[in-house]
Amino acid sequence: EDDLIRQLISLTVLINIHAVILYFLLAGFSYFFLFDKEHMNHPLFLENQIRQEIKATLQNIPFISIPTIAIFLLEVRGYSKLYDSSQHPYGIISFLKEFGSFFIFLLIC
């Protein structure tokens, strides 16, 4: 359970598989429902452009997932403050304060 290499391999496989699934779901939805097919008739639209974009994305997903894998590995190894109940010293008040602070941080950035 505590083997670093096993955790790293498991996280890498899981994150990359889910990233590919998420990419195809969202890109497929975007292509079928949002993309204007008339753009494909434009003279600057390259032959096999969509195939080239998919290929480039799939080749880069493993590199894009490296920071995510690092963060998840730290969480799995215990370097995070994950609460499984509100039984910590300040209870639900602390949780709401942290949630509010995080939400404001997201709005500012």
C-alpha cells in the first residue's frame, strides 16, 4: 500500500485514461453541438486538421498530467488536510471559513 512506485504508476495510468475519456467527451460534444461545420470550407482550414489536433492533444496529455499526478501523489501519501468528518477542533465553522476563503481566492484569480 505504501509503495511509491506502485502509487505513481497507478495514478499515472488512471489520470491519463480519465483525461483521454474527458477530452473525447468534451471535444465530441463541442464538435457535434457547438462547432460551425462551415469553417471546414475556409481556404485556410488544413487538410486533416481535426485529425492533427486530436493527435497533438493525445500526444501531450501525459505531459499535461504530470503536475496533477504530483499533487495527487502528495495527497495519497498524506501531505494534505483532508477532513473525513467535522470532528476537528473548530468543527463546521472552520470548514465554512476554508470554503469561503477558497471561493474568494478563485474569484480573485
